Amino acid sequence: MKIRKNVAISESGYIFNPTTGESFSVNPIGIEIFYMIKEGKSYEEISKTILANFRTDEDTFEKDYHDFVGLLNHYLLIEKENEKEN
Amino acid sequence: MKRKINVAVTGLNAIDSPGPGIAVIRGLREAKSLDVRIIGLAYESLEPGIYMHDLIDKTYQIPYPSAGTDSLMSRLQYIHEVEKLDVIIPNFDAELLPFIKLEKKLMEMGIRTFLPTEKQFDERHKVNLPEFGKKYSIKVPFSKAIYSASEIHGLNHEFTYPLVVKGKYYDAEIAHTPEQAMAYFTKISSKWGLPIIIQQYVKGTEYNSTGLGDGNGNTIAAVPMRKQYITDKGKAWGGISVDDEEIINLTNHFVSTTKWRGGFELELMKNSGNDFYLMEVNPRMPAWIYLSVGVGQNIPEALVRLALGEEVKPYESFAVGKMFVRYSYDMIVDVEEFHKISTFGEL
């Protein structure tokens, strides 16, 4: 899974998709997860980092993580499998 | 060195449904290659641009297009005698045809324009959009022109509600029932005449693209924008430049296949399947043209240079993620100025 190359996130947590012109805001945990996905980290690595730094359990994180990724997909922020890198 | 020229511009009605004139003039004022004297051409004495003396050097009233080309021509001759015009930029759909028809005569007088041909103007007309889409392989929503309110009851054989009721030149309303369609037919036809265009409603996100074609199939400029804030009149009050390859490709395809000459705006709708539909082609620069200047493609400047016969290289990039946010502003105007433009037709 890869975040589209041209998608940017600001320090304040605003994600801007230059292809569609849409902006989205995410909370501090969202920023952290977004950066980790962008860096190409695996689910296991991300899970480990979040569980170490935030008071949450594995089941809750797994559910929330997949919800978050679902939203990134829905808003076309993630490259599709068959899509060429631009 | 900047070239000194006199440019006449229409569309000074910077109101809630604004003409493009003021945005065009701002672009020309910021042009790196031109030193412009701006002559405003107004229809009504309360068009705000008339009183914007920091943007417009002198304004003349001109007759409405319905008065015919002869009366427009004689007024332009008078203005030209005084102002020695180099270029005229008409900015209203309704006045484009008279200006296209006068193009040769104006050229003989030494006044340049850079407009689409009469054929280009006609074939992209709302009434002809289905044929236009077919001819140039561009997806357009199904539409048809109707001339009588009695045709509305039969529309459910060809359309599903909601549908869009559109005026010949301006105005569009979404009708959810035949009764609403009937009411909008009456309202819009009484303002803009017949026919009324019925178009299948496409649900989605509105995108626009503005650009400039050189008349030989080359895109000189192209800037796509997503509307962020839409007024009750359907006008963009805020928008953002986007980097959508599909829109750029569609714009280039439009210019290369039609060999479009002049400025234009493509109104697009992206549906839930991420397909773009061409809703309308406006044969002139849009009211938000200043965004193109803000993102690095000064389309008004490039258009004037093409009109002057200069070679203009295509713009290759623009800044993505730049927004325009429109605002309204009250000017304090001396009543004498209003009297002057109303009485003498000049200010």
C-alpha cells in the first residue's frame, strides 16, 4: 500500500490531494500513522509503534487502522495496485 | 521593454454573477510584456468596473447586442477615433457573435481580436452539445432543446428526474418534477428567450478548466480548478487549482480536435465512477481567470499577444493548490460620476 506521491500533509494535520483539490484534517495519531504508511512501514511495524506510544489495545488499533485506511482509499489518497507510479 | 497598447474590455459587471472583465484587466495590468491602457466597455451605468479607476482608464457605454452590429460598429468607430484601440476582448457569450462577425472590419481599422470562429462558436453551443460530444469523442450528458412548455410532459420518456433546465446563454436550475421543470422553463425563457435546453442531471463534483487555444490545435495554457464554494447562482465563489491529468488531457483533446481559437472554459462534472462529463463549453475566459494569473499562466496576456500576431510559447506548468476566494466590496462613488456615464455614455 502506498500513499500517492503528490499527496501532502501539513504539520497541523491537513492532507491535501492536488488531483482532486480536496483537503482533509486528521488528528495527531492520524498524522503519525499517515507518515508511517508514507514511509512504507508495514502494518506490524505501525501497530508496534502505536501500541508502544498510546494507551490502546491491539484489537482496537486493528479496527481503527483498517477504518483509517478505508477512508484513505475512499478519498483516492492511496495508489491502486494496478496504477503506475507517477 | 513593455509594449504599449490600448485594450478595450467588456464584462465590467463584477457582481454576484460576475462578468470576467475585471479579472481579465487584472491579468493585463500584471502582464510582464505589456504596458496597457484599459478602455472599459459597459452596457449599464452601474457596472462596478466603470468606477474602478485604478484598473480602468476610461469607460464607454456600448449598445446591447440586440441593437445589431451596425450600431455596435458605429459606437466602436467613435471610441477608436478617440482611443486608438489595438485590441478588443469581448467577455460575454451574448456579444461574441456580433464581435466575431465584425472581426474583419475591426481588423481593417487596426483593431485585433482573438476569438473562436463562427463555426466553433456555433457547434459548442448548449443546443448542439450532444452532436459536439459525438463529433469530438467527448462524454456529454444527454440533452435536447425544447421550444414549448407543452414538451415538458413528454420528457420522462427520454430523461429521468432530476434534470437540468438551462437557458440559451445563462441560468440553469435542477428540476425534480415536471411541475418544477415547467416553472423553470417559464422563468428562464422569459429572461433569455428560446430554446430552453433540457439536460440529464449528472451527480458529482464540479470541476472547471480554463485555457487558451492558438487556433492551430495547440494549447497555449490550461488550468484546471475545483469549485470549493458555489453560490445559489451556481457560480464559483472559491476554487482551487488541481493537478488532474485527466482534465489536462481532456482540455488538450478539446483544443487539438476543435482547433479552438481564443480563451475558453470547460465546465466538467466528475461522477461517482470518476468519469468526467463535459457540461458546457464557454467560448471565452471565465470570471475566475485571475486564478490562472495567480498560478503562473497569464492567459489574458497570452491572448492579447496572440491577437497582436506575436508568437506565444505554451505554458508548461502551473502552481497546484492555489485558491481563489472571491469577495464583495463597497465603493463610495460620487453621484457626478454616475450622472456622467448615464448622460454622456463616457467616464
